[in-house]
Amino acid sequence: MKSSDGFVLKLGIFSILIGAAMHFVEPEKKKKMQFANHYFIHLFIIFITFLFHLGLLNAGKKSDAAFIRFFMGATGAKLFLFMSIMLVYGLMNKEGAFGFILHFFVYYLF
């Protein structure tokens, strides 16, 4: 797993920076835009990103075509999963949906 060590370190540092920025920005937002449990969204995105990276490493060992197939398939599956999570949460909790989706989107982008 030597080729992913640099990625894990960079992912960790970047995640800490983004988490710290969100921690300090969160109290300044309007109440409608706040989501108290945004740390769980952050951890979920980090975990999925790490699994995606491991899958890319394994597919890259097989062949270039396998790498491309995995990348395209996993990107589509990840997008569908994230959209499904936001939709289900939005339908189940309409009051907090805006804050949840906003945080999910911000963490997804970064």
C-alpha cells in the first residue's frame, strides 16, 4: 500500500483544514443554513473518498481499461449514492433538509 501513503497523508491534512474551516464558519451562518452534525457528513465523505482511491489502485494494477471502467462506474455509483442520501434525508426531515444538503454539497465539492 506504499503508493497510497502520500494520498492518505494529503487526504488527512486537507480534511483537517476543511473541517477546521467549517467548524469556525458554522456559528456565523444563518440558523436555516446550520447543521449540527456536519462532522458525520465530513467523515462519511472522507471514508468514501478513501475507498474510491483504494479501488482505483486495485483497478490500476490490472490494466488501463480496468482503471477507466472502475473510475467511470464508481463515479456514477458515488454520485447516485450521494444524491439518494440527500433526497431521502430531505424527504424525512424537511425542516433540516436545507442545512444538511448545503453541508453535504460543500463537503462533496472539497
